[in-house]
Amino acid sequence: MRVLITAGPTREYLDDVRYLSNASSGRMGYALAEAAVAHGWEVVLVSGPVDLTPPDGCETWHVETTAEMRNASVREFPRCDGVIAAAAVCDYKPKERVEGKLSKTGGPVTIEMIETDDVLAELGAAKDGRWVMGFALEARNPRENALQKLRRKNCDWILLNAPTAIGSADNSVELLAPDGQTLANWSGPKAQVAREIIEWIAATQDPRSKIQNS
Ligand code: CTP
């Protein structure tokens, strides 16, 4: 099994020194990469800027902006059997990146923002037999919104979690299928949740496990 994992936040620059981002630590994605390597899988990690060391034995591409994450992911996905999109991607970016440094105006400023690329939606649209697992970070109507996201991004499954997961050492996730069925619930330290997710994928998708289980 060869898996692509996206992890961490992305950054969108207003000028050469200022950016918009979020508080993602990258811990969930890195824990998944570690669990997948420990399971004997080949791992391609596309990581936004985080303060973590990638696990030994995984191929890592360091990116900063959403466009860079999109380009690395779209390039690597065809060589993989599936993707887990754990990155907390910026949804918007300033319409223009100002060269140098914006100066104070003495009054309020308005920044026009446009949507970034949706990395997972693009991978889902091009999956062609590969499996696709997304995350859904939901504050309101969690199940309904997560299922809409799953369908919109052509995922096979989506892991529903709450905004409290961002930057935290623990996580609590619900694995949803396209028909709305709950396939599993896992909670605890991110390393443990990651192991359970990888074991679940291995048991249902990994040809080696299927042979061993039959
Ligand atoms: N995602 C992505 N590219 C984006 C936005 C999100 O690949 N531009 C992925 C995330 O990695 C995650 C899934 O899509 O696996 C859902 O992310 P989430 O932030 O919950 O949803 P959004 O699509 O950003 O929608 P919204 O913020 O409106 O809830």
C-alpha cells in the first residue's frame, strides 16, 4: 500500500511578510504518517509549515501555500493507492499578493479574498479506483455538513471531527460512509486514533490484509 497524506496548515500571503493561516499543528496528519509507516506502507507526506519532524522512511514534500499543496498532491496522487486529507487548508486567499510590505494607511483596510484550490475535491474527482478519505471539521450541523462534503469531494469516507481538534493533542472522530452510516468512532491521543484509522483502512483496503484475513 502506498498512501498520500496531506497535513498541517497552509499559508496565504498578503504581502511578502504577512500571511493568513490557521492553528493546525499538523499532529493528526503526522500521526497518520507514522502509523502508516509502522504498518509497513509507503507514505508520501505533503506537509504545510509545522513544528514536527516527519517519521523516518516517509517521502516528504514541504509546501507553504494551498497552490503548492495542490500541485504536490495532484502530482503524487497517481503513484498512490489512496489519500488521507488531514491538512487544514486555507479556504480563501487575498486576491492580490502585494510585493514588498503593505504600509499603514491611517484607517481601516479592506482585503478582497478569493477561494483557494480545493485539493481534496480535485483528488476525489480524479481518483479513478483509488480510495479517498477526507476530514470534516464542523462546528454546526456536523453530520449533515460532513456528508455533504463527502459527496461534493467524491470521498469514500469522511472523518468527522470538531474544531477543538485543531492544535490539540487528542482527537475524537466519527468515520462516515456515503450512505450516512457510522462505520467507527475513535477518540484519544492523536497517535492512537491514527493507528486505529490505519488499521481500519488496512483491514478493508489492503490486499495483503485481505489475503491474511481470508
Ligand atoms: N480541503 C482541501 N482543500 C481545501 C479545503 C479543504 O483539500 N481548499 C480538505 C481538508 O483537508 C479536509 C476536507 O477537505 O480533508 C474538508 O475540510 P474542511 O475545512 O472541513 O471543509 P472545507 O471544504 O474547507 O469547507 P468549510 O470550511 O466551508 O466547512
